[in-house]
Amino acid sequence: MKKAPLVTVQWQDIIGTAGWEKPDEVNPPTLQTTGFLIKKNKDVVKVANTKDEKGEWSSITAFPAGCVKSIKYTSS
């Protein structure tokens, strides 16, 4: 991607328990992450938080594509 757009990724996380919870009480939470979309394909979505003066990205979060519920592009 030439210019990385600012996005909010809504994604579903994995949860595990070690107690006696009832199955109906254990559900994957849906979370949001905001950052610059630096990669998106059929396998992965990558969002970064910081770009340095050389154009290198830092603080990258990689989401398995199957966990991503939506990607909302922020208009500028």
C-alpha cells in the first residue's frame, strides 16, 4: 500500500476459562483497534500505530483475516 489509510478494525478475540462457567456464559469478545492499514489480504490484516521519519512502521498488530468483523475507513 502506498498511502496507509487510517482505519478502525473491529475484530473478535479468543477467550478461554479455567473455571466452572456455563458454556452460554463464555463468548468471544468483540474489540476495536485503530491505526494505519499497512497490509490486507485473504490471510491477514495489519495495522500500525507509528511511522518514523524513514517511513518505517512500528507497533504493528496482525489480525488473522478470519477474526476481522469489519474495517471502517476514517475520512480525512
